Amino acid sequence: MSIETALNDAMATIPDCIAAGYVDMKTGMLLGTHVTDSESAEALDTLAIAVANLFQGRGVIAFENLLRSTDADDTENPGFGEIAVFSKDRLNIFLRTPDYPDHVVCYICRDSANVGLALTKSHISLGPVTAAV
């Protein structure tokens, strides 16, 4: 299955999902996308550039280290596994893939999406999307 097909299948299950992308944080490149309109495609292009800073920026790393200082046994964790960001009219979900810690799956949903269901369905989709890489 292609990455685009896997993202399309995932979008069909995630409530109010309007775009999905698969980002390589090392290069900042979108390795695959599926969108419902051109505005969403532009949003994904912008997110691809920003996602590395979101997961690997100095502030985030300092925050992770602070949290990790309370759990000294957690040395294998590559950092945050997921980040959800609410914007004016969108819910952006970012999931780091367990098999490829430098890859992130991004979903953009309308703000009308049921947040709990969107997060749950995005987690369920992570395996099939990662397998398509």
C-alpha cells in the first residue's frame, strides 16, 4: 500500500480530518500527503517545515529533560510521542512514529472534531501508515 493510500484510509476514520501528511524531520520533507483542498495542502507544507522545531526545538528538549529528570529509568524514549495543537479553527495532531523516531504523521482536523475520538483514531492509524513507508 502506498503512503498516500494509507493516509487517505486514516483520514476516512478520523473525524473532520481534512489533511494528512507524513514528515521526515531530518529533511523537513513531506514524504506523503492526502488533502481535501488546496488550502489544506498549503497548511501541510508549512507544518512540515515547523514540525522538526516542534519536536526537537531547544525549548521542547529542555521541557522533556525536566520531565525526564523525575524518571531516570526512561533513557530510551526519543521524546514526546504526540503533540496536539489547537489553532483558531483547526486541531493539529502530530504523532511520532515508533519505528522511525525522526518521522511524524500530521493530521489536520476542523475544530468541530471530537478531540478524544480524533486522538484515538489517529493512534489506531499509526501502524498502517508507518507500515506503508
